[in-house]
Amino acid sequence: MGRSKKIIVIGGSAAGPKAAARARRLDENAEITIIQKGKYLSMASCGYPYYVGGVFDDRNQLISTPAGVIRDPNFFSNAKAIKVYNETEAIDIDRKNKKVICVNHKDNSEFELQYDSLIIATGSLPRIPQLPGKDLAGITTLQSMEDADFLRKIRDDKKIKKAVVIGGGLIGIETCEALQLAGIQITVIEQESQILMFLDPELAKLMENHIRAKAANVITNNAVVEFLGENGKLTAVKLKNGIELPCELAVVAIGVIPNTKLAEKAGLTIGSARGIAVNEFLQTSDENIYACGDCIEIPNLLTGIKNNAPYGDLANLEGRVAGGNALFGNVRKFPGTIHTCICKVFDYSAGSTGMSEYKAKKMGFDVESVVIAGLDKPGFMKGKLLITKVTADKKTGRLIGLQCVGAGDVSKQIAQAAIAIMGKLTISDLVNADLPYAPPFTLAIDNFVACCHTLENKINGLFKGISSYEVNEKVIKREPVFFLDVRSPQEFEEMRLGIGETLIPLGALRKRLNELPEDKNKEIIVYCKISLRGYEAARIIQAHGWTNVKVMEGGIMAWPFYREK
């Protein structure tokens, strides 16, 4: 029997412990060691905003197994026979002699560990703007357990009244919710034209409206240029446009960067996206060293371009692959990512998988997209609203992206689409998808399948859609468009756009065609609540000779702009 293989894992957050645990399950005799710079291990970092927001109060749940056992060094030693050095930093890698040089920060002692295979899982670091006043007390991130503890204390103390969140991405929006629920007046500041950049503008605007409705402010197309303070404490932030916003707390959430410092020092290849370069086996430029998690770059499965993908689920999946390959050589591949994500935003969720229409077009894809609105299950089962945008490649028909927002089960729609994209399925494949159906769970025709039906109709020329953004542009420019609302009079009184529309209920349309423009080439835009009736109305109007009829996609429920009522 040969000597037990020595595996060292650098990093103890998500990918590292998963790699170590996978290696142990595959080889009981391997000598496995984790080196973790911080105090805590295997943290559920995606849960930080919910701990801060008071969704749960026991912080130990962030570092515990499902059975409630805290994942500390003793747990790894007893349950998994894995040696852990926490509060210990790997400061250098001697690749020639296969050694890791470490410093124990508890006593500042230095020591070396020998390895046969090394796994680097050093994670990511928060982007910190190098602005005047950045060292003032009251400025933080939400990247660590310590950050979560700091913000939770602020929440519990109930002393801070105003805060800003810098960045309107996933963490920024989740932090906004957490602090707003604590009774703090929140302003989200995003330098781009919209929040949640993984969404196309029309869906992002709906989410922005929802946040505003929950009494949080959102500022886009602006940026913080200076932190202002008195006596070493934050008192305000100064924006690019000169406005000063009073605040006692600023949470910086403008993204992360791969933590490659140790890899660079060791001479490992760093890729174009500034992550550690790895092959399909997650092997670095050194055949004895693997890497996984936020510190690496992986290919986008739709474009082939290497990019950073700092998601907790991917970190765990990558760790599993790296742990097996570190033991047995290159036996398992990690294909890449389609960038699937989701976040909770008060009573709504927002999710995306694959590419948005905007990104797809920017990458040179010829695509067709459509937006639909509908319920996640029947109204009699208290179904909730979903607004979904689906995007497909025109040439192949392959589904390449889906976004969904709303109060309904967004997660299900995103998950279904992610599997379809991974499986390279086309819209034609999906229009007859056999999905589970019962009224407590879904509609007879699932929202996802209905999206595919509508997009197929659009691709085949049966449905000529127009986005809410395009309609709004026509309104602003005062273009000579005939806007037709085909809802009931009662619906019209309860809610209406006020864009100069004409009300003709669908049931009366065939009898009132004389009220439509005499010029049958004039542009007519039809809509209803979700535009199902709008589509039916468009088909009727087209059948009677009008040639330029469009349906506003998603109807009033997907309209993100000012309404008269």
C-alpha cells in the first residue's frame, strides 16, 4: 500500500470545505488539511442579509450543519478527519518543493506544510472605492461574518436613522431590504442607468418601482465621490452631481474581485478576467495545483468567454470537482456557467439565467425576445404575479435567456429555464414541455411554457409585440399612434395609463371596428391587463385589414412608467 496522499486546501469559506469534504468521501486515508485566514469556516455568506434583516436571530445557523452542529475545527476533525488551521494565513507557495508557508495569527508563529496536491480557494475581496473619507467610521461592506455582526448590531441598537447602500446589484438590494426592515431610511445609489444589471431595463424598472413603494429611495445614473464626516464618523456622502446625502451608515456593495494575491505570488497564470486561470478540470498552470470558487475565472457556456462568476452554488460545485481531481487526477470536468441568479426584494423576487436581450445583442447574437405577464398558479389558488422575459436565438431557436420578476414563484421559472439552456433546448422543444400540473402549484399551461408559446408566435409572425419601453418612447415623442385598451370599463376606471388611449372592450371589438382609424396602415398598439386579450384583439383587427398592429408585451402589469390612475 502506497503512502497516503497529502492534500492542502487554502480557503475555508465555501469552495474549500466542499473540496476537502469531497476528497475525504472519496479517500478515507488521504491526509487533508484546510488553511483558513479567518476565524470562521464554511459560512453561509448568502444568508448574511437575512441575519441582518432579522429573518432569523441565531447567527450560528450561518456556520452550522442542517443538524445544528457548528462547523468549527473540532467538527472537521471529528466528523471528517480533516485538520483545520483557522486564523492562519498561507503567505507563500513553494511550488518546487510542494510546500505551503503559513503564519498562525493567534501567536504569529510560522510553519510549513507539505502537499501532493494543492487546492486554492481564496475567494474574493470586496471592491472598495478609493474615495476621500473612505476610512471614516460607519463605512462597511457585507462580505464577512464580522460585517454581518456589525450590521446586525446596528439593526438591534436602533440608533441609526439614515443609511446609503452603494451599489444596486444583488448584495446591495438585499442589504437595502435588510436595513429598511430595521426601520432605517435607505437610499440605494447606482452609477449605472438601472439597478440589477442582470435584468433588461423594463424589468429592472419594475423592481425599482417596487423598492420605492416600500419607502426606500433609489438613485441611478449617479455615484458617490466623497465620504463626509465629523470627528472621524460618517455624516454624509457627496454625489457626482454635487448633492450631499446625510447618513450615519454606508454599505459598499459594488461587487467583488478575485482574491489572486497568493496565486500571483506563486507565479500561477492569471487570466484576462483577472481570476486564476484554470482548465476544464479546474487545474491551474501548475499540474499539482487546482483552484475553485470566486478566485477563478470560468467560461460562459453561451459565449465561451472566460469571466468571474462569484456565486455560492458554483463555488460548491467547483469545490466538488476540484476535490476529486486533486485526488485522482483529471477525472471530472467543470463545464462553466450560464450565470443563473436570484434575489428577494421585499415582496418580489428577481431572477435571471443565461443572457439578457441587451447582453445577447451586445455579444452579436441575433435574438428575439418577448415579455409576458401572468399568474404563477390559478387565481382561485391565490396565484401571484409573474412578469417574464424570454430570449431565443433567431437562427437556431435555442433558448438563451430568461428573466422573471414578481411576487409569484420566480425561482421555479428560472430553474426550468436554466435546465433548458444547459440542455440546449429550442423554443420548439419547449412549447410542449410536459411539466407537473395541479392547481396548488401551477397553471395548466405553466408560465414558462406560455412564454415559449408567445415567443414562438412572435418568431412565426403571428404576434407582433412591442415593449413598454418602446411604447413609452412613442408617447414621449408624441408619435401618431392609436392606442387601444381592450379591457372592461370597470378595469379602465380602476387603473389606466392615460396615454391618449381608446377603450373598446374585447367583447365589443367586432361591433365597433368603425371606431378604429380609417387609414388601415396607421400604427395601432393594443393592450389589456397582461396582453392576452390584447393578442386576441390584434388578431381580430388584422383579420379585418389593418396592417400595422402591435401588442404591448405584458400589458398594464408590465408597464413600469407613470400611470394616470
